[in-house]
Amino acid sequence: MSAPSAKRVPHVHRRPTGDSIDDFQWLADRDDPDTIGYLNAENDHADRWLAPHAALVDSLYTEIKSRIQETDQSVPAFKDGWWYVTRTEEGREYPIHCRGRERAVDNRLVDEHVLLDENVEATGHDYFSLGAFDISPDSRRLAWSRDTDGGEHFSMRIRDLRDGNDLEDRIEDTSWAGTAWSSDSSHLFYVTYDEQERPCTVWRHRLGDPQSADVQVFHDPDERFYVGIDLCRSGKWIIIDSHSVTSSESWLIPADDPTVAPVCVVSRREDVEYHVDHWGDRFVVLTNLEAVDFRVMTATETEPARWEPLIEHEAGRRITRVDCFATHLVVHEWHRAQPRLRVIRRDGSILEIVISDAPHDCDLDSNPEWTTTSLRFSTESMVTPATLLEQDLLTGERAVLKRAPTPNLDLSRYETVRAWATSSDGTEVPYDVVRLRSANDDGSAPCLVYAYGSYEASMAPWFSVATLGLVDRGFTWVLAHPRGGGEMGRRWYLDGKLLNKTNTFADVNAVARDVVAKGWASPHRLAVRGGSAGGLMVGACLNLAPELWTAAVAEVPFVDVVSTMSDPSLPLTITEWEEWGDPRSEPFASYMLSYSPYDNLAARAYPAILATAGLNDPRVAYHEPAKWIARIRQVRTNDAPLLLRTEMGAGHGGPSGRYDRWREEATISAFLSIVLGVPAKQPSANDASTNH
């Protein structure tokens, strides 16, 4: 099968390490017809390669659908006299948001009112993403916004919930960085971008006014900083948060006096982060000041800059978030790659929310009521579907409110374990595994390793019927927790960023080798998958150890690191220098060049690769994966499958509808099954007697 061959137009990159010739930089010009022609040719090539396997894709897609209850509803959440739910209907791509005054025993709303049907709003658009969904304090209006091309520029509307019609107010080009209502529901605050797609300016809109009359409330000119806004759960304060990768600053506006100027809590300092919430008569501050893994402080409303300790720092126990309620705080922590929740009552007593010693996720669910005396939280693992629980904070009793239905799936067939690999420098790296209980340790299984490893993002295990579909076909599925993530504390993150970034890639390769050493996978059937910064991990791992991997899936991969981070005119570049470094000078120039996937391609064999891109992606430009695939074709010495699929009407998150996403997962699973030599036909996924 003839693959596309991108034309070569030499472009010179001037760098501290010396000039570099880039034959495919022309792909960055999306207005060039040749660029669109090349992307379409790659899409056609991928379609042709997949065409003989259409039955397998269809089978996997049908299997995914059969294991999900397509018509479903959330457990109602109560706020200000209304029960709120989100539900889905079979055959429809998007959720429907509703409320009612009464709920029945089976959790259905007796008097359901549809607030927003995303399917209706998505009509006529190939892509739809709901941004803001913010009910006013008087419960009469809904501020909502939509993105219809994946570019993350949202169009805001305000809906009168009494008749379901949108008001004449139109607020265009808003960001994803939050909204906040004033106490009397007369003003709405929102955030807009600058030319580099940085959320940086807060505006105040008075209902009934044109957008041209909106008042600028706050602007941060420092190009390293992102700005966000929120109304605290108590409803008393509007909080503006401006943060870079390494420092932050908060500003306060009384929600009942929305026209006053915001007041800064504490002026920003290099390498000091803090985040503010309101707790009745005082503020709660989460900060890394003299606490690498963060501690919790309090301050009075009259002296918000004077902090007193509430929860002291404990090394290795990273506090990531604090949620405030009238009678208690909920503290979110990560310790040894496990999430934890702790409840701190007003009297200082502590309630530990204990879930499991096995790898799992745990997070708060919808708890909108400030005065609640119960706590809703959700948990899931790779073998346990999302489960909603409610804990009575007065009696300690816990109830299961809902467990996501999983039709046609016998969960007893699977097992999940935590294991540790030794990286190249001796560091122990945690990873989580899911496989069939009946699996053998004979080193024959295909294996997929998934990882991210950047921005201190902690990747908790999640439940996925698509993942279990691979496991049914004999796969060992692995979630690695390399340095650069936050699973093991702030130091774990620091040891995988800037001039320590290559630790991330060494850790993932070490995990793959450890899985093989334990007999859980074949050394000839290893695949790696990651997206965005995780796509950088994929590309770097392939360059460091191309012999280790048989296949790779790189979703919207950040692979042209040096070129992108050298251009401050590009979206996100300046804000990202504190994460990756500035390659316009040493020592970052040489170090980043040493691992940048695009810059380290060489004449050697490469594994089978499926890469994805979004033409409207504002985070990782489409041309990065396009250039990467084009250059691999130019230099490689073998002919393994090399596919690039570009969403021509979407952005960073890929297709927006759930059925489209399921089909994309089915396509990825089919690709992996084909290139790793997994037979197309499998025994029944629920035949527990079958030993794969």
C-alpha cells in the first residue's frame, strides 16, 4: 500500500546548538492547500489500511456499546430547593441536563424540567463541547457556553430557566477558565484570552447590557500566568486565581458587592503557590510556602494575608486540594501513588475516607450544598466501575447510591495489582496492572503501557470497557506512574521536569521491561500509548529504546519540543517555559534537543505507530504529529504500519460525541490487536472458563 510522501522544503531553525534543517516546517501553514491536501492524504491512507479490518473495528465498537448502559441518569444532587440530574439517551451523543422540585424513590424527577439538551445545541455542528454551566444564585438563570470547532473559544449565552429561552445577552470568545455570578444574580464574571490563547482578563457583564459595555475587572500582563475565576461554595466571595507553573496569586471580590475592585490576598512570590477558599468566618489557604508537599493554613476575613497553620506539612503526602463546607473541610491527598480523602471537622476531629488498598481513584462528587452534613464521593478502579457513595458525617454511616451499570460484563474475571519497577538510576517506579485472573505468567501476552508523566498530573486508575475488551483478548494493560507526574508527591514531579525530564522516559521503559521480567508480557508484543505531553513520552521512549516496542499510539503528541518552545509567539510557549525550559539558551537548548522526539529521529527500524491530531487544536498544533510522521517515513529503515489520523473539525480532545469516541477507541484497539498479532476472533468475553 502506497503511503503519502510529504514534499521537502528546507527551513532553517537558528538555535544555540547550531542551525537545524527542517524539511517539513511548511506543514505549519494551515492556509497552504498542500498542507490540507497532505492531511487528507494521510487520513485516506489510514482509512485504506484499516478497511480490510472493518469487521474487527465494528465488532469492538459493538462490544463497547453493549457494555455501557446507553440510557442512564446521574443520582440527583440538591441545591437551593431543586434536584439536578444529568442523563443520557440511547442513540444520542450528548448529555441532557435537568432539574425538578421532587424526586421519586428510583431517583427519577417527578416534575422534570430540561435546562439544556446538548444534543439540541449541537445540531448542525460536527463538534460540540459544553463549557460553562453555571446556575445563578436565584436559580432563575443559567450561564452556559459552547465550543463548536475544538478551538476552545466559547460562545456564552444566558438562559431564562422559567421559559427555557436564551436572553439577548451574547458574550463571545470566552475561555474555559470559569464563570462566577454576583449574589443578586445581576452580574456575571468571565475570562477571555490574549493573542497567545492565554486566559488572562476577567470581565464583569451586567445582564441586559451588550458585551461592548462589559467592564474589565482584572488583567494579568505576565505572560507566564493563567487566570481563572470561581464563586466559592459559601457564595460569599468571588475568587480570581492567577497562576504560573511555579507561583500563584489570589484576588477577592465580595459577591454581594460585585462592582468593587478586587483585593489581592498576598502578592506573588517566585516559587510560592497558594490557593484560597472560604470557610464561614475565615479563609483556608493551601500553600507550598515552606512546605514542598503543601500545607493548609487559615486566615481571618479582615486579615487574609496573615496565615496560621491548620494542617502541617508531611513530606511525601501531597495535599492537592481543599474543599470547604460549613461544618467541615475535605482534604485531597496523594501518598505513594494512592489518592486519599480526609474530612476535617470544625472541632478538629478527623475522618479518614478509606476505600481500598488496591489501585483505585477517589474524588468528591457533586456536593453543591454549603450546609450539607453528608459527603458524596466516587471511586473506581480498572476492575470496578464508577461507584457513588454518600457518607453521613454525623453518624459515620456510608451508603452506595449508584454503581455504573456494566451489562454483558463479568467483572470477576479480572484482577488488578500494584507493582514496582526499578528505573535506570535505581528509583522504584509504581505501576498498576489489569489482566485476566486466568492469565499465565509465561511471557506470551501482548501488553499496552499507558503513561503521562508531566505537569504533576496524578493518573489514578479508571474503569474502561474498551480496556477490558483488550484484556479479554489476552492483553496485559499497564498504567505507569513515571516521574513528572504527581502520584508520589511534589518531589516526584520535580524529578521529571526541566533538566530532569528524561527520567520520565527512563521510568516508562523500565516499567515495560519489568512487566516482561515478571512474565506478564512478551518482549516482542509491547505497545506504548500516551496523549499530548504523554505523546512526547511515547516519541521519546521510541527513540531511546526502539527495539523495546512493537507498537505505539500517540494521541495529539507534543513531539516538536525545541521548535515549539523556541517560538514565544505560539500559544502556551511562554507559560510552558517553567515546565520544560527555554531552549533559546543553555543549558536547556542542549538538554531539550537531546530528547525532543522530532529532533532525534534516525535511520533505524520504528514500531507500528498510530498518531492522531486535531486541526483546530490550540494546545498541541496539528503539524507536530504531521511533521513527526512525515520525518519517520523519510528516515526509517523498515515498513511497519505508520498511520496519521487528523480530525479536521476538532481540537485537542478529539471527537466530541460519545459514540464517536467509542468508535475511536475501537479503532485504536483494532490497530493494536492487528500489529501485535492478536487473533481477530475471540471466545466470548464472558466465558469465564476460557483461558486466554
